[in-house]
Amino acid sequence: MLDEAVNCNSMEWQEAGEPYYRGTQIKILREDKDGRSVILKLPKGFRMEGHTHIHNEQHFILKGQYEMNGQVFSQGTYQLIHTDMTHGPFTSETGAEVLIIWQKS
């Protein structure tokens, strides 16, 4: 039995706002004291500086691609970024949709 299910196709995109690059959109799937799950839609020309988090961060590229530290991450790629690990800067010339999960470690 599922605790919670969300149909992402029925959700509207919202502006992500700071600290994201202008035009970045978001669908918030889950948000609670233990973490957050979102789909982030990166516009063409996306830029974001390097940063760290106090929790683990997981990325799964649904569409498009982005580049981080000279490495290209494209559709179907999974990435785990551990707590307190600096990651970025990020760029995306083509745009991308990324499932991002932040979870306490």
C-alpha cells in the first residue's frame, strides 16, 4: 500500500524563485521535516553557482542535460551528492527536467 502518490502530470509548474536562475520552474512533490522531493525544470542557459547542503541530494535527469564541473549529465543519469559536499557550478545550454530529492542523512 502506498503512503502517498502524486500525479506529476496534473500539477502546474511554478516559478522556483531564489536561489535559482530566472525562468527555472518547479513542481513540489513532497516537503516535510525530513526532506523535499521536486521536479526542477531548468531553462536554456541555466546557471547556478556551487553550493553545499546539510543533507544528501539525489538527482535523476528526466529530460535534457546539465553540466557540472566539466562533466555532462544527460537523460537517464542518476547522481548522489553527499551531505556537506560542494557541488556545482551548474550550467544547461539545452535546458533539463531533473527529479531532485533532499533527504536527511
